[in-house]
Amino acid sequence: MPNSATDDQTVSPDPNAPNSGPLETESRMIRIFDTTLRDGEQSPGASMNLAEKLEVAQALADLGVDIIEAGFPIASPGDFEAVKQIAQTVRGSTICGLARCSDKDIDAAWEAVKYAPSARIHVFLATSAIHREFKLRMSTDEIVERAVAGVRRAASYCDDVEFSPEDGCRTEHDFLCRVVEAAIDAGATTINVPDTVGYTTPNEIFERFSMLRQRVPNIDKAVLSTHCHNDLGMAVANSLAAVAAGAGQIECTINGIGERAGNAGLEEVVMAMKTRRDFFRCDTRIVTKRLVPTSRLVSKTTGIHVQRNKAIVGRNAFAHESGIHQDGMLKERSTYEIMSPEDVGFAKTDLVLGKHSGRAALADRAKTLGFTLTSEQLQAVFEQFKILADKKKEIYDGDIIALVQHQISDNMKQEWSLVDYEVTSGTNREPMVRLTLKNGDEEHTEQVEQGDGPIDAAFWAVEKITGISLICKDFSVRSATLGRDAIGEVNLEVEHKGRSYRGVGVSTDSVESTILAMLNAINRIIGEPKKQ
Ligand code: KIV
Ligand code: ZN
């Protein structure tokens, strides 16, 4: 049994201890620590460019997140620059940088976050027997020594220091207590006990956090924090169980993205505590009406779609299909609805716009859907809206969301753009694509007759004109709304020189969406700073 960590006695929670969760009558504030830009960005294919990270960080601050983990500054110059610029510009949240317990890491984290009015350094070191033996090859004494040195160095730079014993939920109780106590003595103000591999269960984490609160003598000098991965689908339940046992901070991500199966979803932990306030007796600073817009922004920026039935922010989260449910809803909403869709940021009605709708109506609808556009963005979206309205009589919220998101996430230089294309294909015949692209003022045209279908032929044509070769790793097309005239959104993941890039394209014509998605990926490749 490689994972056994319950070698010491377990302790049941003391109902009279301060902040012991559901047994209390007073409510307490839970800090929301968002790690979308760090752990979330570690999701395969989710990497974001600098402009996108800044946009997401601002959205997290607007959402009311207490602490934004903006990145891992030592990881790359690009990561460093992103954390630094977020610290320089985003206000209203503490900005945190991650570091291993090494001088270089901690110095880089401080150099990046020091510009923020409220900055935090988060140092981590693995503590479980498996990690000590096979990864670090260090003894328990060496681990304690390294953790203390790391926390001390971080504390020499700033007052707000978080320490994470990595794989803490599989660490022997006695040793975990020892490391935690030493880290707090060295200056840690938050102790985060991560379930790094998503292995624990609600009862087990409840006992672990209760045990720490009872056995670590200086535990009251730090905020206890939970950071759960979702490998067994229990990240949200485990986070809430840790809160019930006295944790005062939850680490989570928008849409639950993160390493492997992801982290606890921010929207889920927040709405669980809000909807079941009677049980948890906890509050957060989160502006819940911003949950859906923030979820859409992160989904767009990372290219990771939110499944339809995802709790809180999924498209079907408030859709009632069965006749019995609809009947109940019409008589009394609370029969089948425990939260209101407006409370999490879904717009009240799916208003229909059309070709006679003006710029003001479009801006108003976009605002209701959670997007505040600059006049330039509005102009660009309006132009696309008019083109779409010529093709499609009724324009729904889903169409507008697709157009707006495409526009606002497309804030990089457009080196290559589409002028026009023509395609012929059919059963038992080679496809033909004739494509014209623009680069600056110059137009380039190529005709190719190769590939196993029009999409493959479009790839060949784009590669031929731009001179950039791409390996297609993932391709998906989905409709933004219902109906056969709906906008088709193509999401691409391509590889170029060993690196992964995303591309998104929207159009009512799926070959055109594919070409636009390819150009989007190519513009990312060209626009990427060399040092990254
Ligand atoms: O999952 C984990 O253990 C982490 C740490 C760096 C906190 O992400
Ligand atoms: Zn993690």
C-alpha cells in the first residue's frame, strides 16, 4: 500500500474549537485563492499568452478573488513577465508567485510580485514518503531544514508567505505536524495542505485538517488552506470537507481546470457555500454574477470547453427538459431550482437580434452577457455581426458570445488574414481549395488539390502560403447555438517546432471557421516573443 498515511491516530474534531465549521453558529469568511493562471495553465494545451493572462487576471480581480496565483516566475521568462505585469497592473487582489524552496526560485518570485500593493510568495516542498524517497531523495530532517530555509527567505522579502507541503494529504501525520509547525515558526502565514494526486476522500481530509488543528501547537498563527485535485472526482467535496474542518482558504480554478483531471472548480465551491450557507456558515467575497462571464473568458482563452452539464456554469445547468419539471417550475421555481441562473451570471432571456439591430442594441446585449467592450472592440464585433446577420435571420446570445469572445481574445497582431476561399470536394474525388490570404497589403493566392477532404486541403493551402507547417493535435467543431444555420466554432490545437498552440475560428461555414482557426494559431506562433 504505497499511499497509506494514516499511521498515527486520527483525531475527531473538537466542536468547541474556533472556526470548526458547520457546528458553529457564527459565519466566517473563506479566502478564495485562484490558481487558474498557475495550476490551471498547467492543463495540457491551456497555455496563455501575456495579453490573455492579463485579461484573465483582471477578470479574477473583478470577480472578487482574494488571492491570484499569477504564475511560477522561475519557470520561464514569459512566466516571470506575466506575473510581474499582473503585479504592476491588477488591483484589488493579493498577487502571488509560486516558488520551490530554493533561493533562486524565491528571489525570482519576489522580483515578480514585489510591485503589487499586496504580494504573497508561495513556497512548496514535497513531504510524503513517496516523494521524499523517490523524487527528492532526502531525509525527513533535510526536508524540515529546506522548508524552514525557504520560508525564512520568503519571509525576509514579504509578510505574506504561504507554505505547501506537496502531497500533504499522503504525508504521515506525525511528520506533517512537524513540518507545518516548523514552517509557521519560520514565518509562514498560510499553510496549504494539497491533495496533489487527488487521492483523499471527504472524511479523510476532514480528519486530517481536524488533526492538524488539534496537534500543531502554533496552528492559530496561520490560515489553513486546501488545494484539491480531481483525479477521483472529489476535489470540490474534499475542499468543502476541509472547510468544514476549519480551513480558511480554498485553492481552486475557474471551470476546475488544472493538472490532469484539474482542481476544485471555483464556481462550484463558492456556490455550494452560498447556497448551503445554512450548513457551511461561510461567506466569500466572490461577486457571483461574474461567474459565468469569467468562466466563458477562461474557456475561450484556454480553448478548454465547459461541458454542457457542468454544475453552475454549464449551458444546461439551469435547463429543465422534463415536462414534470417544467410544470413544477412554472408553478413555483423552487420546486426544481436551488439557485437562480441570474445569480451566477446567466442572462435572463435569450433575446433575439437581427439585421436591423443597431450598435447600441448589440453593446447592450453584450453588456448583459457580461462583456464590456471598448469602442474599437464594439466596432469590430459589430462588423462581424452585420456579416452574420446577412447570413442568418435570428442572432442568439450564443452567437453574440462567440463573436465577442473571438474578438476580445484575438487581441494580438493579425499578421495573416483571410481574403476569400473556394472549395470543391465530393465522393471519390480529390478536394480542391483555392485560397487568398493577406499579409500587410500583400495578397497571396494558392490552389491545392490534395488531402483527404476539404479541411485537410485547407491545411495544405494555408501551410503553402504562410510557410508555417503545423501538426494537427486536436480539432473540434461545435455550434454556438441551436439550428442548422448556427455559427460553427472550430477549436484547433496544433504543434509547431515542438510547441503547442491553439486557434479558434467562428463562421457559419465550417471550412471558413477552420481556416480562421488555423490563421489564429499561425498569428500566435508569429506573435510569440522569441525568449518564450
Ligand atoms: O498540487 C500541488 O501540490 C500543487 C502545489 C504546488 C501546491 O499545485
Ligand atoms: Zn496543484
